[in-house]
Amino acid sequence: MTMLGTPQHLIKRFFVSVFDQGYDKGIESNLLALLNGREKSLYYSQPRMDRLHSLRNAKSVIEETQTGYDNSLVVAAALHDVGKAEANLGVFGRVFATVLHGILPIEILESWNTKEGFRKNTYHYCFHSERGAALLEEAGSIPIVVTWARQHHNKQPDGAMTAEIFALLKRADQK
Ligand SMILES: [Fe+2]
Ligand SMILES: [Fe+2]
């Protein structure tokens, strides 16, 4: 199983959201122009906290690659966490789910797919990489977008993307 972010990272993201840091209308309109209709729906399905995260990711890729940025990488950076939306957890629920993810056997977390309430939400949160990749595939996203959603919590690329692109997108996700 992949590693999720740390509780500290989640809390930082929450406060960034509360104080509205990172909402960049220019980046958002650039991003929306790159998305197909179903990708736009996935973008808007995210809670505000995650849409801000999408925009910071997109901005990081644009700034790092300057004039030669690759549109597909901007989309990949922006949409990698869309699988989280189904978890429907607030920041404290996410922190708790992240702690459980670190201490419970994977078999137990997988079995929560058949439960209801917090356990079901925790299942969706813990497996949001796989779910996001599936949603993006259904939305007709190109392979790099689907691959990054699937791999974004990995420590290394598995061969479906170059180490350079993996590192670029990873840096964006950690800001
Ligand atoms: Fe994630
Ligand atoms: Fe992320």
C-alpha cells in the first residue's frame, strides 16, 4: 500500500484553505481550459480545500517549467487527488484516517469497503489513489494523468513515467 501524507501536512493544508491562500483565478482559468468536461466535473467535485491544492500543484508545475510547460503535466498535477472527494472527510477525519492507515493491517482497511459511515469513508480516503486513477480513466484523461493519480503516494516511479517527471510532480504535491 502507498503512503498517505502526514497529519501535519493535512493540518497545514487546512489552514492554508481557511486563510484562502493559493486561490489563483488566473491559474484556475488556465487549468479549466485544459480539462475536458468530465475532468472539470471531477475538479469541481473536490471540496474547496482540495481545489486549492489542485491550483497550487498546477501553479508549481507552470512556474518550474516556465514557458515550456507541458499542459498534460499541469493537468496531472491538478487532478491527482480527485479520488479523495468520495471519502467526504473533513480535516480531522482525514487526520484520523491517516493515523489508522499507518497502524492497521491493509486487510482490515480493505474490508471497510463493505461497511458504512466513517469506516467506509476511511476506506475511500486510504485508497484514493486507485479510485482517482479509475475516475480519470473513465473521464478520458490521457495516460500520464491517470498514472500520476495512481502513483502520487509512491516513493519512486514504477516505470510508467520518468524519474524526472515523477520528481517534478512530487515537488508540486509537497508544497
Ligand atoms: Fe493523495
Ligand atoms: Fe496531493
